[in-house]
Amino acid sequence: MKEKDLVQQKVQAQLNEGKADFAMLKAKASGSSADTQLEINHQLKKKNVLNEKDLYQQKKQAQLDEWKAEVAKLKAKASGSSADAQMELKKQIKVVDKQIKESKAKLSELSKASNEAWETLKDGVESAWDSLKSGVKDASAKFKE
């Protein structure tokens, strides 16, 4: 089984666990006082944010790992190419390696963010991911030419 599949299974299991916790807390809230219901609703919201943030990070980490593996394959293939192809691919890989570092930094920044702030940082992560995805795609296309 691929690492990506294992990560997806783990994420799904965590999501299912979170849904069970939500159901239990909602059941408790329905028969409680208004103050207790407010506290439980606050806990539900907090837990939902944590789950969403964790799931998002895991998904992005899995994508990052996939792209790093793709770059490693390109590096291995490059060694058997002509000198011109090797030089061109090395340029592309240098750009992609820089994008990987930037993406890792964004992901690290996101992991350190508070539950309230992580949504704001999400746009920066998405932008870094779009650049990285494009860079990997371009490098792969150049090698196939």
C-alpha cells in the first residue's frame, strides 16, 4: 500500500473519530442548561477547527512528500541524459527545490499558527503549493521533451 493511501486512511480515521466526538457532545448539549450548551458549542467549534487544520496539514504534507519523490525520480533520470538535458533539468530542479523549501516553511508556519489565525495563513500555503505544483509539472515536462 502506498504511503499516500496510508495517510488518507489515517486522515479518514481521525475524521471519523472527530465526528463521533461531535455527536457525543451534541447529545450532551441537547439536555443541558444554556451556559452548558454554550460551552459545549464552543468546544465543538474549537475541535472542528483543530480537526480541519490537522487534516489540511496532513493533506499538504502528503502532497509535498509526493512531489519530493517526483523530483527524486527526475534527478535519477537526469543522470542518464545528455549534458545539455542534465543542465536544463538541474536548473528546473534548483527552482523546484527552492519552492519545496518555501512550501515547507509555509506549512511549518501554519502548524505554529493559532486556531484563529490558521485560516488567514491558508492562502499563503495555497499560493506556495500552486507554485510548487507548477514547478514540478514544468520540470517533468522538460525532461520528457
